[in-house]
Amino acid sequence: MSDADDSAVVGAAPVAPAPFPWQAGVVAALMAERRRFPHALLLTGPRGIGKRTLALCVARALLCETPRADGDACGTCASCRYAAAGQHPDLRLVEPVSVDEDGVVTPQEWIQVDAIRGLIDWAQLTSHRRVAKVAVIVPAERMNVAAANALLKTLEEPPPDTYLILVTAAPGRLPATVRSRCRVVPAPRPTGAAARNWLAAQGIAATAADALLAQAGGAPLVAQTLADPAHQTERAAWLAGLSTPSRLSPSVLAERIDAAPREERRERLAHAIDWLAGWCADLAHLQAGAPPRRNADHAVALTRLAASVAPIALFRYHRALLRQRGLVAHPLTPRLVAESLLTEYRSLFR
């Protein structure tokens, strides 16, 4: 899952949104070095904190024709109006989607090399507004090998007044050759209060916000998506199975993935791996004398299980889960992957 704060089409000029409350002042701080602004910026941070929105706000500031004294976009010049309308010819967004001749957008597993080649060709054109050209690549770790390699020369020698902003929740999955050519900037994370206030503004009750934020690891945009009752029902089914490993049937629980439409099965597997990883992390926290963080509503079952699993085996399994989470986009059979992971989980308690 990438940051789902707004949507746009690859190759089209995206709408430049307003920053989230916890991002106030970040753009101005970055633009304080406008004359020495890096030609390639790598914006990092966990998913669900609004990195994509922040990247587009930085892009809008770079394109502004009459920036404010603090360097942020004025919001009123022609460039700002074009950006607000999603019609700026000098702002390009590259995402893992394809667009057919009728303009129908289809998600893809990877950012393909053709998308990066199109970006390179675009970068060589003269700026329409004679200010700058900015490209945002998100999520950057979804560039396939050929796409990442194709981008290297432009990262090394960009055209004048051309800026590339790469957005990622997993910088370690980017080739070192890409990372080394960018300035790394961590995106700000919201405080608990800021996240709760934002969720309240989205209509999520305060009584539910803390539990959702715990499940989301403190990421408010993820927490908003987790509020879906269908998601909570599915989570409850999986955690009930994890609570009783002696009675767990990996094949039965894994079949729930196949109950989803085919195009949603990889996402359901990703959720299942997240639930497993969060559950195992809570077991480790309890073994260390700390309370569970992700699944406090299952503290009784977690406390009982934490005493019956070997810490080293738990650590190795958790590491395998994280490795498998990074492979969800690869060709695989989601149900079989889930069944294998559940079988290994059950064996931890024998």
C-alpha cells in the first residue's frame, strides 16, 4: 500500500494538494535553500503519513512564479493555479499504473521502463512556464530494475532547472546507485494528538481512533482505511486464528484470501502478512516486558502465547514475514503463501 492521500494519472499533471497539518512549515524549510535545492530528492518515511502529498507540495513551491518570503508557493500565480487544477505542463507524476487509449487507468505491479523513458524525454523539453520542471516518482521502490537503471543518467546529469522527487516507504529496496544520487529527507511523522485530530476531522470517532492508530503503527492515512467494517471483520477472523495456534487450520484460514475477488487477493495477502507481523511484534514486546502495541484488544491471548514461544524462533519468523511482505508484488499464489506462513506460525508453539 502506498500513501492513499490523493490520486492522479501517470503522465498527466497531478493536482497539487494542501499539506497535512503535521507537515506545516516543512515545505518552507526545504525551500529555504531554493537556490541550492538538490536536483534529486528522496522523500522517505512509513506508509500512510502523507509523503506523496508533501512531495507534490514541494513540487508546487518549486514551480511557483512568485514564491512567498518563506519560499513556499504563493497560491495565486499562474503556475499555482495550473497546479491546483491539475493542468501544470511542467509537473509530472509517475506511478505504477497504465493508461489505455480511452484514458482508463489500470494499476500495475511495477513502474515500467517505458514510463521512465517517457519521463526522460519530457525532462529534455523546454519548460512551458520558464520556471522549472518537476517530476514525482511514487512509490519509487516499485520501479523495476530496467526502469531504475534508465533513470540513473538523468539523476546524475539532470537538465537545467529540472528536479526529481522520489517517494518511498522502503528506501532499502532501491538500488544503491539510485539512493546515492539523491538527498534523503525523512518526511515528518504526526504526533498522536495530530493524528487523532485529523481522524476526527475525517469523521472517525475518538473512541475508535486510538485502536485504529495502534493497528496502523501511528500512520493516520492507513488508520483511515482500516476503519472499514469489512477490514475489521477480516482482521478479527485472522487474529482469532492466531490466538489459538493449537486449533489453527492454515488451509481453512488461507482460503479466506480466495474468497476475495481475484484482483484483491494480493492486497488481502498483504493485510494478512501485516497482521501476522504485528502479532509477532507484540509477542516480542511482551517477552521484553512491554505491552502489546498493535493488538492491545487481544492482550490476554498474546500474554498467554508469549510464554510459550522461543524468542529466537519468533525473531526469525518475523524477519521472514518482512521479507515476504516485500515480495507481495511478485508473481505468486496468495493463498498458498498465506498457508505456508500460517503453517510455520503454528509450528512456533509446538
